[in-house]
Amino acid sequence: MELTHSSGTLSGVSGLLAASVFGQELFLLHYHSADHVELEGHYHWILQLIVLVSLIASLSTTSFPSCFPAALVLAISVVFQGFWFTNMGFVLWVPEFVPRGCIAAGNNMHGTVVSDGGGRLRARALANIQFSWILAGIMIFTSCVCLTFARTFRPSVRSSEYEQLHSPGSVAIIGFKQANP
């Protein structure tokens, strides 16, 4: 849509497509995770929460395309999904990273992590701490980037509203000259 500059005629289609992707991901994760128990089930449940936030943020950016916080939450949640997938990969499928009190049962690719009562609670607490630390790291990085941009770029007097590129009513920059809308 951006290559053909047809965003005016198809304004919400790309947002609905993105929302449908997150909806399908949530659907597949929910039914894929139905047979996951123990620690693996807990990690998948947390992933479903992150995907749900992505779905809601995607619908919000489609409904309110000039809302910067909704776009920011969508970007953060997509980055968070990537970090959480990577974290899950290490903790659940690399034996050296399996939490203390748990063991990797089966082979490395199709096994599961099992634990006793005390190890199970410890492993879930560790997953919750990892969730919090990853989210905190992403939020600190995002805050630093936003503060840097806030210091570098002063808002123009004309508009304090967030605008998407090529949205109706926005100013397109061609070369170094501004074109009239």
C-alpha cells in the first residue's frame, strides 16, 4: 500500500490483516498449548498474554491510526514476542538452561521439562521473573529512545498529533521540499 500510495482508499486493510495474523497466532497458540503441562504450559500461557496484547494493540492502531501510544504498544509487544520466543527456546530446549529442580525429559527437540513439586513452583517463579525482567528491559530501552528523540526533535507548532506516513491529510516530503497536501 505504501509503494502504490493507495493508503487513502485502503486505509484500514493493512491493520485488519495484521490483527488477523495476531488473532490466528493466538488461536493456534491456544490450541497448540492445550496439551502442554508443567513449565512448558506456563511459558506458553505467558506467550498467549503477549500475543493478546499485540492483537488488541493492532486493532487499536487500525481504529485510531493517529494514536501514537497504540502504535508504540504494538511495536513493544511484537519485540516482546521475539524475546519471549528466544527465552522459551533456551529454557525449554537447551538442557544447560533448564531451571534447577527440573529435568529435560525425552530428546532435546520433542521433550518436555518436568519437575517435582518444589522445583515446579521455583521454575514458574523463574519464568515470571524472566517475563518481568525482559519487559523491564524493553521498557527502559524504549523510554531511553523516546527521551533521546524528545530532546533531539522539538515538536512543530502546527501539529502535536502523531501522523502515519501517507495518511490522508499528512504532509508528504518529496526530496527536500514539502508538497502541498
